[in-house]
Amino acid sequence: MEPVAVAVDAMGGDHAPAVVVKGVMDFLDNGGDTLVHLVGKRREIHREIRRLKAGDRVSGLRVVNARDHISMREQLLSYWRKRESTSIQKALDLVRQGKAAAMFSAGNTGAVMALAKTNLGMIEGIGRPALATLIPTSSGRTLIMDVGANVDSKPRHLVEFALMGKVYMQSVLGVENPRIALMSIGEEEGKGNELIKRTHAILKSMDINFVGNIEGRDAYLGKSDLIVTDGFTGNVTIKVAEGVVDVVMSMLKREIRTSLQSRLGLFLLKRSMKRLRRRLDYAETGGALLLGIKGVVVIGHGRSNAKAVNRAIELSVRMVRERVQERMAAEILCMQSFLEELSYA
Amino acid sequence: MEPVAVAVDAMGGDHAPAVVVKGVMDFLDNGGDTLVHLVGKRREIHREIRRLKAGDRVSGLRVVNARDHISMREQLLSYWRKRESTSIQKALDLVRQGKAAAMFSAGNTGAVMALAKTNLGMIEGIGRPALATLIPTSSGRTLIMDVGANVDSKPRHLVEFALMGKVYMQSVLGVENPRIALMSIGEEEGKGNELIKRTHAILKSMDINFVGNIEGRDAYLGKSDLIVTDGFTGNVTIKVAEGVVDVVMSMLKREIRTSLQSRLGLFLLKRSMKRLRRRLDYAETGGALLLGIKGVVVIGHGRSNAKAVNRAIELSVRMVRERVQERMAAEILCMQSFLEELSYA
């Protein structure tokens, strides 16, 4: 296999650069011939590398200095002037110049999206980038998109999400004919808001495996391989799920604390609960994919730990090797005349 | 206390009339001087009563015959012609005629909403009815509305939800100054779609305890007493939460099955898990409230069991006793000039 180079924003995330450097080091331990460009404040990065006593593992690593960084909640107006010297921009520069094939950041999602779009451009025929993420279901994994790149989407955007998500499921997860569902508040065709009703009609007319509307209750039961939704609803969905898992776990622990008998039960259950927590953990999936961009961009959760960083880099390498972005461009090209008939109104 | 009469649709729900009759009987066991009008196919209702060997408990009960019923998924066009002879309509007749002060149905939500609106009318100043329901949080309960009565809401609708929800939390749950939050995809004021941004600005200007946007993750942490959202997002929220609880529970059981040690743990944990399941169970809250209607209308989950029916009738009696509907009308009247400035555009 050809070596792949990935640009990693060392300064992104709540625990940067420590967990990012650790995640990169862990990745390089099994990273084959991948080259990682670690972009950020050189001195801080080197301090972390020393702390980890990484020694000879540093062979696949190149540290690229970036004077500035964009903080987690910084707005466009605040970072725009300094953007050229930030770690996110410098990582994207490497992709634009062809020195890296993919970029990962656990930093400010809005900034990564905006800068990726301006620097790398969009796949021809795609109106807006979208964030896709895998959710664990009772029978496996389902891709859900958009989970927050867009608000106020139009039917054509959702159709583009369906096409991009389909290619992802086929090429990265090997699902031959992905079942595509539309998130709504009733399974029947007429249920939902205006956006959903209009999108349903279009998806139904397409040559894809459209299985109709899906309700929130069924989203986590693995009844589809891809759930198409607007960014507002998708973001609420994944965050509600996160919150509910936390609440259920803490309630269960509290219930257990009330009886000695159950406390013994908890002790005996600990391993099972830990395994479950891991399955539901965002760190397992590594990150969200920014699809629609000309280039592979993976965005991590702000709370990413070293394992999540490690997984996200793995994911970005897989996306490069499977040529996901090229396949999406080809799929969109095939559908060009169909898409052109759909306006963004 | 004055006696309260409640009209109950015996034919509503997946397991009607059996569970409805059972729920009514259980309620009447402790129902004080409440009178229940049980509306539906007389013969079927009496058969269930006989099966339960209810005997002398039937004193607070009056069976009202209704020749037809509306099935769970029946659409307006299908039930409109027969509506006059259906159990939902006949139950609403009793409220309209003043023979009952509240109505409960676990039947077709859309039909109950449509018929309640045409029969009882709206509180003056309220544009559309809304469905409100209590969700369990780590620290208690939060009211969320709308959870599906409306799609494609406008800012003024959400403002009305905030006012109605506030009155409910004050008068039924005794929360003096309810913390009101707006569901969005970021806590900052500028985050969200157009509807949310515009609604945020209005709520902020009002003399209520508005605590700003809340994210899906925090909705279940009890950070607010009332969550305002449009019916599409609200419906997705409660259904995703339901689905996630089911998946977590089934995954936990599967994890446990894999080791003998944990199987012993499960045995010891059983009581705790059961208690937790109960806390998270929709049956505990009894049902959703249809607010904005001139009259008390409670709608149960289609999957309602006898306990849920029992709780829902309790809830409707409490709403009558606390004069929730009158207080809402008064609150809206106070805000009349403010609301008039907000159009439904």
C-alpha cells in the first residue's frame, strides 16, 4: 500500500495538546507507514512528546509549527484575521498542497468547517458540507447525517446527504445496498414537516434503497444503515442520546447504592457495564466526517481522549485508502442531471 | 372537595378496551368521589367489567355507548363521516355539555386533537394546541412541549408554549418560578435555526425565568423545568430517548449473558433495574396534555397499560382541581397586548 500522510491539529479539543499528542503516538505504534504531520505550537508539542518518552516512535511524525490556535468557542469574527497562522489553517494548507491526504481536528467544529470549505472547496454539485457520524444500534451501526453542519436545510441538501452517506456506507463499511431512511415523526409518507414531506417524495423516486420514514424510537434499533436528517434535528438526536445514556447509567448506579444486595450485584456487573459504556462511547467511532468537501476531513468531539484521536486518525486513513471522496464525486456526477432539476428552494 | 367527572374513551389504545377498563377500575378503587364516564362499545365494556369481577366498585362508573370507534392510524378523511358516533366524539360531547370536566383517550392522537379543537375550541389568544409531556431527569422531572401536535411552528407558537407550560409547572407541580429553556444545538444566543434565533430574542425580552438555549445532552440533566421546542424536534426527542433507553437495557442484558459472574450480578441487580425501568417508563407520567384547548384533555401513549390509564385519569382530575385551564386563559389574557405584537409569520 502507498503511504498516507495525515495532518493533525494538535491544538484542538478540551485537552489539547496532551491527548492529541498521546493519540497520535498510540496511532503511530500500529500506524504502518502512515506519516502524521502534527500541527500546532511546536514547543508545547515537543514538551508532550518528551513527557511520553516516545523515543524512536517519532519516525512517522513531523511537527509543523503554528503560532496561533482557534479556541473551542471562538467565532468567525474573532479568528478571521489571525486564521493564516492557526493550527487548523496550517493543517488544511498541507492538504491543499498535497502534502497530506487527510486532516483531523478535535477543535472548533464551526471553524474547521468554514476553513475546510474555503481552502479545499466543495465536491462539484454539492451545495453544503455535512457532518456524518456513526451511532451504535442494537444490531450494529447506523450512519446519521447531517448532525449539525447545517441549519434550515432544503430538500436538495437532504438528497445530497443520502447520496454521500450511501457511498460512505458502501466503500468504508462494505454495506452493498444501504437501507436509507428519513428521520420523521411517523412512518407514513404524509407524516412530518414540509421539508420531510418534500424530501420523502424525491427520495422515493430515486434508484436507491429508500426504506421510508423512521421514527426516533427506531433509529437506535438498526432498522436502517443510513438516517438522513437536517442538521438541527440530527444534532438534537445525537445529543439527546448522549444525555439519556448518561442519565440511565447514573440512575442505575444510584438505584444500586440503595441496597447492599444490589451493591454486590454492581460489583459482579462492573465488567459488563464497562464494556457497554465502551460500545456507546463516541471515542469508539473516532469522530464525525465532514462530507462534501474536496478532501478528507474528520472532526473529533471536543471531549476526545487519546483513544478517540487514535481512532479518528485510523478512520481518516481508511477514507483515503478507500477513495471515499473520489467515489462521492463520481456518484454526484452520475446524478448530475437529476440533481439539477432539484433547486435549493 | 367538589366531585369531578371525567370522560374516558374506552376504545383508545393498542389494548383497548381491556386495559382501559382495568385502568378505570383501578383508579376508582382510590378515586374518591370522581365519576368516570366510560365511553365506547357498551357490550365490550360490560364484558371487560364482568371479567374483572368488579362487583360493587362500579358505583363511580357510568357506561356511555358509542357505536363506532376511530382506529389508531385512521386518517381524517376516513373517520370524518362517522365521527358523531365515535367514542372520542361522544367523550368530548360530555365535556362540551358540562357533564364531564376532563377527557382522556389513549387513542389516535391526531383524531383526539382535531376533534377536541373543533368541539371545545381554543383558549382565546392561543393559535394552536400543543402536546406537553413530563420527561424524567437525573434530578426530577422536566416538562417538554410541543412533542408533536404541530409541525412547522412559528416563533409566536413557541412563545405560547412557554406561557402555557409555565402555568402548568406552577399550578400542578408547584414550581414557583419555572426555569424555561429553548431546545437548540448550542447554548449561545446565536446558535440554532431561524425559528430558534427569533424565538430566543422574544423569550429573552419577556418577564419570565428564561435560562436560554439548552442542548439535547442537558435536557435530561434537569437544568430546566420546562423545555420549549417545535413539535417536530420535540417528538424526535422523546422518541429517541425511548429508543435509547430500550437499546441500553437490552445491550446491558446481552453483555451480562456473556459471563456467569455477571449473570449472578444481574440476579442481584434485578430489583434495581426494575425500579429504574419504572422511573423511565411513560406509564408513570400517565400521558401527554393537550394544552391550549378550552377544557382538560389528556392523551395516553398507544401502548398504555392499565397503570398508565390510571395515572392519566389521576392527572386529568388534578388538572381540573388546580383549574389549570382557567389559569392559562388568565395568563394569556395578561400577555394579550404583548402577544398581539407577535404575528404568526
